[in-house]
Amino acid sequence: MSGTMQLGLSDVEILQLDPRVTVDSLISNNQWEVPISLQQIPFFQSQAFTLQLQNIPPPSYASDKVEWFPSSPNEYSHRLTMDYFTPPSLVFAWDQLVWFKHHIPKHGYIVWLALKKRLATLDTKPMMKKHYTNACYLCLAHEESLDHIFFKCQFSSRIWEIVQHAAGFYIKPDSWNDLITWCATTWMQDHFITHKLLLSSAIYFIWQERNARAFRNKSSPPTHAIHLIKGCIRARFSSLKLKHNSDIRRITSLEGMHQLFLQGCSYAHGQSWFLLQ
């Protein structure tokens, strides 16, 4: 064929056609001809339609065949079909903070909700309607918000300082967005796996502690969250069946930070010592 004309289901609805209409309804004496029943529709009276019809060779009575237009050469492809019917998704700079290699799925889910600002903090409208106060459950001193919980709150900031000390970096962001921007741009390479695990574990267990206080009236000190973070990192590394190749060398070259968690360490915060063994 030197030309084609396609009408989808939406076009049939717009043109108010009978969905059962067939191609042979436009054929008369082996020539294209618009029947009287369709001539009242403006689309079939337009010059554009007439020109399109003229560019299509006269119909033949060869056997019909099914062609799948999203694929080439007209053969069904699941991937191409999904791409055709689904608009391309946006790639966010922070995706590697969530779905990085060796991530912990349940931690990644909470981090993803936080990055999408879908965690039900008390400053969100649905939660404001249900509570008379929006005081932070962790410190009871400031209004609860994403920016406050991560990591301006007195409770979470102590955990964040220890996490930074363990990973060998220091940042005091002005907001949640600033923190994520910095981490996403600084930890692009795969060898920052420990840093990403620390960040995601800290976010997960801080949110878990917040929910325990909000819904079960149960509270634990920051040292409890730190022990949980250490345990998760230790379990994650021990579960990885890595060969002695570039991957394991990149991980073990992080100033021995994985050994820091395997063997235990201590960190001074003011006059208190939070032991990690």
C-alpha cells in the first residue's frame, strides 16, 4: 500500500459511527465509495478524507491479516505495546537513593514515600483534620513535618549525627529537599552502597519509632534505633554473596565502615556514649 488510514475506537466514538462498521462498507464495485449513511458525517465530507482515500490503492479481496501497529515489523511485542499505551515515566535524580543495588525493599518503600512527600505527617491536610495538635511525636517540641523529622528533630538529629559519623561524611541541610539533592548528586556511584543503606535505614527506623509513639503509645530511645540500623546493615552485608571482585573491593574500601558495623563501635554525643556493639 502507498498509504494507510487508521481509525481507533476513540475515533469511532467521536465520529458517532457504529462500532460494528467494517472496511467493506466503503467499497462499491471494487472502488472506494462513501455510502449515503456516512455522507452526513462531516469527517467523510472533508477534503482531507477524500485525499487520504485517493492515496490508498483500490481494495482487493485478498485474505485479511492482523497487523500490530506499535511493533515493527507488525509483530506483537509486549514491551513495545506497553511503551505505546503508557507515557514515558520521568527519571528522577533520587531514584538511585531508593532502588539501588542491594537495597532493602521495605526501607526503599518508606524512602520512596518520603521522597514523594506521601508520608502522613501531621502537617498534611488529611492529618490536620484528625488531630487537635500537630506537635512532633518524637520530640513534642516542634510542629511535625517532613523537614522537621528528617533531620531537625532532636530525636532524629542524634541518630543522623551517628549515621554521618559512621559513614564518614557531614552535612547539615536546611531542608529535606536540600538533603536529598546533596545525597543524590554525591552518591551516584555504586561504591556508596553503605551510605545509601545507612540513609534508608535511618529514615525507615525513625519513621517506625514515630508510628510506634503515635499508634501504640510506645517509645524507645535513639540508641534503640541505632542498634536496629546497625543490625540491618550487618545482616544485609552478611546476606550478600559477593565474589572477591571489583564489587566487593568497592564495598570493603569504604574506610572499613562495614567492619565498623560488624564489630561494633561507639560514638560520643555530648556527655553520653551510644554503644553500637
